[in-house]
Amino acid sequence: MSSLFGNRAGAVSNPSDSAAKAQQIKQEVAQQLALANAQELINKMNDKCFVRCITKPGTSLTPNDEACLMRCTDRFLEAFNLISAKYVQRVQAERESAAAGGNLLPQ
């Protein structure tokens, strides 16, 4: 039987379709968050390294400016990677502890 909003039989969706659609939405949101985080990282790195390395803005970068920018970005990314790895380890440990029924709070 048809209604104003379309076929009533089509209104009840297959649970596997709903689960697949929900999973797809989760993946898209995760990708958008990852992109936003990457953009924020790059913006922060640009701001901090520019302030630190470019003391006398001009029409071109000096060799010292270029070297400083390279060192600054390398250090920034190393620090980010270290912090990210530790964060992932901590989240995994907390998940494992929760799955084992352990206490999440330190003693």
C-alpha cells in the first residue's frame, strides 16, 4: 500500500542495510575528523615555526630561514608522532582493562 511518503513496504529497511549504512557514516565521520585534525596540526606547525624562524620577513627565505623551518617542522612532527603513539597505547590499554573488567582508575 502506498502512502504520502512512498511505499510502506520499503519503509522497513533490512537490518543489515541499516548496519552497513551506519558503518559507512561512522567511517565518513572518522575520515572528516582525521582531515580536520591534520589541517589543525599543519596550521599550528606553520604558526609556531613561522614565528620562531622568520625573524625578518622579506621577499624570499634565507638559507638560515629554510634550515630553521626544516628543523622546526621535523621536531614538531616527531613530537606529534610520539604523543599520538602514547595516546593510542593508553586508549588500547584502557580498552583491554575495561574488557577484562579491570579498574580504569590508578591505585
